[in-house]
Amino acid sequence: MEVSIVGPGASAPNRPPAAPPSLGDGFRPTDATNESRTNVAGYVDLEVNPFSALLVGVAARAENYSDFGSKTTGKVTARFEVTPGIAVRGAAATGYRAPSLAQSFFTSTATNFINGVPFEIKTFPVSSGAGRLLGATDLKPETAVNLSAGVALSPTPNLSVTIDYYHIAIDDRVVLSGNFTDVTVRNFLAENGFPGVGGGRYFTNAIDTETEGVDVIVGYGASIGKSSNLRVTAGYNANKTKVTRISNTPPALAAFQSVLFDREQQARIEVGQPKNNLNLMGVLSVSKATITLRTQRFGQVTAFNSSPTLAALDQTFGAKWLTDASVAYRVLDQITLSVGVDNIGDVYPDKNSVGNATTAGNSNFATFPYNSVSPFGFSGRYVFGRASVVF
């Protein structure tokens, strides 16, 4: 964890003192809460072979939440071996997820200076007075339907290939709303007993989504001599998520021309995550030593500005490759020493291209060089040494 202490004179590089700062406590004593619930669940899973080539499964789960009641979900699966080394499979399932306690009760506070005046920008619990004023309602559980179908191949004893298609539909998905910080929102909150609160956001069942994709996994393993083994795996994923329903903006927000789930939040769901990823890994074991090499390709992502009038500030961040390597040696049965490098190429995400001392852009007045939608961090190369002891 990093802690930054920012004083009155602090400034980002190349940023003049007049640029509006943004800082805050993050969590204050008034944000503390103590909430709990109980959950009891039971699970039954049955499998049967009607004949040797066919495996059929049926599963059911019943659970009860003290705050959301009872729900039963189910799953059916089937696997048919066409010939030795070739099998087809499929599954259909229903899903249920109660909102987490954090989604219902989480609170945080930041301080933004707007025209030189400090205002609190908060994440409101849905039951809070300010949240209710801005249209927050009690959260509902998410429900889902999952469908999948695929093929499993074993052309040789050392080689395996699986290809699977999946489709996931989620109703009443719990997401964060947009940030409501318009001056009219600030005035409205002040008039209703919340002075100094500049706005905020809350969790809401704002959307339904559909996700479909394909997973391909290839694995190869072989023995090399008497004491060496090689294992190579490759995984590829292509996916697409779309928002199929957006809740109407509550009247309390519509009066201020605010949008419950704006284009920035929708982009986080639809284009803010890579639509394709590739993972390659090789592990060579030689006696007491293990050498691991892994490379990953993260597809491009896009960040939108919340306002349609500022669509020119939208930005797409390109695909990147990251490679890691490590060597481990078992000194004793209980002791293993390892050295390695994560992100050998010292790769960073693309930088935010908009935002300066007078334009917020997507970098908050050039405060943030990298965007939060990046699928990997911005710490660069990481070199490590490690000792593991098993008792």
C-alpha cells in the first residue's frame, strides 16, 4: 500500500499551481459502518452414464440470505465421446448473486476543489439520505443464464485442445452509477441538509448485459530424458459484452440533466476490457530446477468521456505484450529459492493523450498519466528473489 501526503503547495509535474487539485481522506470515521448477514446454502450434484460414451450431469443449489431471501438455481451438463480423443460437451445453468455487503453499504470520500472551494465527492450507500435524494434504491440480486458448448480433442497422448463457446446473460447487474457533480446537484444537496457535498455516485441495478465469447486452450507435455519434463500451454479468449438495458434515470437526477448510467460507465462494460487475450506459458523441469517463461497479450481498450459533447476526448489504448521469466531451485525438500523478472520488456500502458492544466480531459488536468481502464499496471519491470519454506 502506498500513502501520499499532499500539502498546499503540491503539484504534478509541468502543472501550474492554478490547476484544480483533487485530494481527500478516502475513508473517514464517518464512513465507517458495521453490517452483517447470514447465508445458508446446500448443493446437490448428480452424474450418470446412460451408456459408456455419454455423461449427463444435473446440479441444484438452494440458498437463503437473511437480507435477500431464498433462491434455487440449477445446471445441466452433457459430454459425449464421439471417438477416442474427440468429445463434445455442453451446459446450461441459471445463476444468482446477492449484492455484496460492500455494494450495499460501502462509503468513501474524496475532496475536489471546484473554483477554489472544497467539496466532498462521495460514494453513497444506497440507504443514505444523500443517496436517496439522488435516486438510490435498495439493491436487488443479479440473475443470470449461462449457456456453453465445446469440443475437447486429444490427437496424441501428449497434446490436448479444447474449444468452448459461451453466452452469459445477466439481469439487474450491480454497477456504479455515473458521478453526479453538476452545480445544480451541489445546490440541491445543500438545500436538503448536506452542505459541502459536491455530489457522488452509488451502486445500482442499472443494466442488463450479454456476454459471448470463445475460449481456446492448447496443452502439450512431454518427458525429456529421465529427469526432465516440458509443459507448454496456450490460451486464447475472444469476447464481446453489450449492455442490453439501461434503467431510466430517476426523476431526482433527470431534473438536473444528470444520467444514471452515462456513456463513460457503459464504455467500461462494453469496451473498457480487452476483447481478446492471449496467454503462452512454458515450464521446463530439470531435476531440482524449474524454468518458467510466460507471455501475455492484452487487447486494446477504450475510455469514453461521460459527456457526449466531449466525445473528442475518448481514447483507445493499444494492445500490449508482457513477458515474465523465473527460475526456481529446490535446495532441500522443504526449501526452494527463486529469482525472476516480471514484465521483462518494461512495458507501460499508453499514456492519456488529453488533459492539461486547463482541460480536465481523461487525466484530471494532467494529474494521471495512465488511465484506470488499463488491463495491467503501470509499475514497469519487477525483479524479485524469493525463498519458500514448507514446514
